[in-house]
Amino acid sequence: TATFYDATSGLLFGLLLLILGDTKTADAVLQDVYAEVREHATHFDKNHDSLLIWLITISHRRALEHMCANSADQQFLVSVGLADPNVSGQASSFVISKSAHRKLVGATLSSLSPKERRMIELAYFYRMTSRAIALKLQQPHETVQTGLRFGVSRLYNLFKNQGFRGEA
């Protein structure tokens, strides 16, 4: 629905823009992300999965797949266990291993404290200001601002430093 898109697209677009570096490409990949979300929505288990992790995982994997147009990039992702070797030999059939990628994103998001993670969810999914988050969580405003900066910085470092263009 439009509400779901409005509540989540800002975070996902920002993430894709950070990874891909181009607004047009980020927007195109974002549309692919939501197409996959629509296609697989019935498979999402809110009792087992975090919506935040699920959406970020899909976005990050789609961005990696988009970036890996050449064989050197593909070979690197195979070497770090994020992709299976290309059986058919065609670049268009290259896909990131969903299970390996999910573990990577999940482990990184798990490194956030529960408070930081909750702050990020409230800010990005519920569009709450840092002052509103402070009131909701009964925390000082400065604590919330620091937690948001730290949490976003950790997420930024994940997507900046994990497995792009042959970097280890």
C-alpha cells in the first residue's frame, strides 16, 4: 500500500543511493525491491523476522546484484560466500545467495543495541522526530540523537565496507 511505501521508502532509497551513488539507479533498484516485496509478502513471518532486517536485506542484495555486472565483482562475491558460482556462464543469471546475505545483514543489525535499533525503526518507519522518539522511549533528547547517529553510522559502515567492488 501507499502507506507502507511512504513509511519505508525513505530509508531504503537512502541506503540504495549510498551504495549505488546515483539517484536514477537507486530509484530503479528501489522499484525492483518493492516488486520483490509484493511478490514475497506472504512469505514474511513477523513472528520470526524483523521487517527492518527483511527490507534492508532485500535492498542491499538487489544493490549488490546490480553492481556486479562484471565477472571480477561476481568472483569476489563467490569468494566471500555471498554468491553461488554462475552455472550457466551468463552474467544475467548471477544472483546473491539470499541466505548468506541475510546472515550478514542480520549480524550487523544485531550489533545495534535494542534501543538504537528501536530508535532507527521509529525514525524511519514511523517518521518520528528525535524529540517524539525521546518522549515515546522516555529518554533524554540528546541520548536519542546520539543513539540515532551511532546506529545510522553503523548501518552506513556495513553498506560502505561489506563486499563492494573487490574490497575486503
